Amino acid sequence: PDEEVRILCIVNSRKRFDPPLPEGYYGNAFAFPVAISAAGELSKNPLHYAVELIRKTKLEVTEEYMRSVADLMVIRGRPHFTVVRSYLVSDLTHAGFQEVDFGWGKAAYGGAAKGGVGAIPGVASFYIPSKNNKGDSGIVVPICLPMDAMDVFTKEVEMMLKRDDNSIFIASAL
């Protein structure tokens, strides 16, 4: 319960500069801010505790933060990416994957081809825009967790959906 765990979120920083980076800029302009908590705190609190940690962490990514990260990378070198006691969350709803057309029509899906494998094995969630068969827009959130953690997560979401109040809804920091 006292072990430290990390939630990483990929944050687009293009519009966080003054002036903002120009449209069409193709360089990297993102950060991996980290929300840190004791495992016990995450376990005993409802899901919105973790969501609020992520929201606050994303708000910390400012122009000064980005410049500081760049300076640190010059001084110490590029850090190694680790997934030990970490979970990565990324919002791809504005990435434009649904507009991709390789000549046979727009994409029906744009996201990770297979969850739980590759460079980030089993420790990530990517929010992806989607449309159902009726054409209604929504967001798909594929989640890759160990089976016992998925069972707990499923119960937590079911409890949240049964609640009548709006306290579980937290505005996006994007």
C-alpha cells in the first residue's frame, strides 16, 4: 500500500507556448508529466481520485515546464522510459485518426492495433474517437490491465454508472 505508483499522460504542448507553435509544425511538442500516488491511496479511493490526479498533472504542463524539460534533457541526456509501477494514459481524440484515408475511405478505427503488447506492454489506455453503426460519435477507451485489476475496475465503473449525482464527471484539462 505504501509503494509509489505513477500515472503518465501524454500532453500535447503545441498551444501552451506563447506564441503557440504554428499549424503544420512537425516537430515533437509533447510531454509525459507524471502523477504520483501511493498504491494504497489509489486502491482505497474511488476512480475520480485518479482522474483528478491526472487532471492536475496535465494542468502543470506550461511553457515554462516544457522549456525546463528541454533544458534538463540537454544537461542530463534523454531519460530512459520505464513502465515499472507505471500506467500510461493518452487522449487521442484530437489526433485526427478518423480522417485518415489511404484511398479506400476514412478509417473505421484509429488506435493501438493490439493492446498489451509492444513498447508499452499491458500498462496503457488510449482514448480514441469512434462512431457506432448509427453514426453517433463517442469515445472508445481500451484498457489493458491484469485480470484481477480489471475485475476491480469493472466493479468501480459499474458503481459509478449507478450513481445519480454528477460528481464523477470532471471537465477535461485539454
